[in-house]
Amino acid sequence: MAQHQIFTATELVPLLRERGIALSASQVHRLVSGTPERLSLQVMAALCDILSCTPADLVATTAENAGVRKTATGNLPAPPANVAKLRPRAARILPDA
């Protein structure tokens, strides 16, 4: 922002409005000063246009190892003894009388 002579978040408000983004000064301040949980692509595109940068310049990404996914073992519980009662009975089709 400083490279483009923008020193406060409120200076971004009219620049965003010119691009069709209506955010309050407090919303822009939270966007600039913190790490937003969500950001629309329209706002991202407007910020990239204003600051002449790419999304990669604005968003720092880090990759984390998700870990090894556990798989089932041979210790599965036995099916209930009365499982036969839960199965549907075969239908009998009778001729029209």
C-alpha cells in the first residue's frame, strides 16, 4: 500500500467504490490490519487492481502435512446375532383373481 502512497485503510474506501466494492471504513480496516477469514474474488480483484499486484502478493500460503490417515484394522465388531430379522422378506407375487 505504501508503494502506492496509500497509508491508511480509509484511503482504500473510495478506490474500492470506484471498482464497485462498497465496504465501510471499519470493514476495510479489518481487511487490511488482520487476517480475514473470507474474501470475495471481487474484493481480491479490486485490491489487485488498486495495488498493481497479483493475489499471490496479497495472500501468504503455507502447506502443512495432514498426517497419515488411519485405516481400519482386523478388530471390527461382530455383526449382531439377530441380523437376519433385519433383512427384508422376499415378496410373493400372486396372480390376479
